[in-house]
Amino acid sequence: MTNNKGLIRRLAGLHRVITLVALMGAATAAHCEESMPSASEVGHSTNALLALQRDSRAAGPGLPMLGDTASLSYQRYLDSFKHKIPESMGSPVNSNGNGGSGGQQSMKSY
């Protein structure tokens, strides 16, 4: 009889622990759901920022480029017309399996 009382107490204690763990898990899950924004909120924010950029509603004033900087950049622009535009770019993966640099070395000769 004494042995049954100890078993009942242990089972009751185990039941309390299981209930407490389940409640803590439910509370944690509820908190995680509240703190994460829904996908529609993220999409809405992204769309609003892209529209702001696209429409130039928040653009700053155009700033002049002066002196040597203006001359050099305009000369670079003019020099860009001296080269043909390649029909395609080289593969971003080299034959040895490593990634390419993505720069001038990856362009096919024309």
C-alpha cells in the first residue's frame, strides 16, 4: 500500500512536469508567431520602397560634377564607344570548376 502511494505521487509529479513543459512550449510558439511579420507585410514594404525609388519621389537634388572629375568621366563615356559590345559574356565557371572573376577576363573575344 505504501508503495502505491509513492507511485501515485511520482505519476502526479510527472504529470505536472509534462503539463508545465507543454504550456511553456505553447507560450513560446505564440510569442514567436507574434514577433515575425507576415509575408504580406514584407511584400508591401518592399513594393512601397521600390515604388519610391522608381518614381523618384524622395530623390535628392541633382548635384553638379565639376572640374577634372567631370572631364575624366565624360572622356571615359566617349571612350566606351570605341569598343564593340560583345554578343555574350564568358562562362562564370572556369573549366577547372572555380568561379570566374566576372570582370574583363570573363568576356569572350570579339
